[in-house]
Amino acid sequence: MERCPKCKSTKFCKVKVNNDLNKDCGFRFTVEHIGKPEKLKCDALILYLEGLGFRSIARFLKVSHVTAFNWIKAYGKKLDEIRSSDAIELK
């Protein structure tokens, strides 16, 4: 269970997606990101590169097809950033 970093209390409420407010001391803090493991996202990319569609990937990994699409799209953006930085270094 999560605890307040200031007073170690477990009584807190959600303020935003990744922010909590402690009910005892009023301290606001950011909670650890809760999401899918990076390996699962990498598996989605590998399956996509093997030729599977987004819906097939989603069924196999037990996530939504939109989630699979967003993960693969994010890897594509990272790849574009790497390519652009490599092109700048070559000049």
C-alpha cells in the first residue's frame, strides 16, 4: 500500500491521475506511474513487425486495439527522433 512521503499515513485521496492528497497532513505528492510493463509494449511492436494487425495484437496481449496502436505509434515517434538526431550528427 502506498504511504505519504511526509507523514507515512495511508489516508489520502486522488486529486488528479498521478497526484494524491494526504488527508492527515494536506501534503500533495505524485504517485508511481501505474501502467503496463515495457516488455508488453515491446511485444506489441514485435508482433506488428511480424505482420499482425492491431486487433490481433490486442487479443493476444489482452489489451484494447487502441492501446496497441498507441504503443506502436509511440515507438514510431521515438524512431523518427533517433533518425533526425542521427541525420544532424552526420552533417
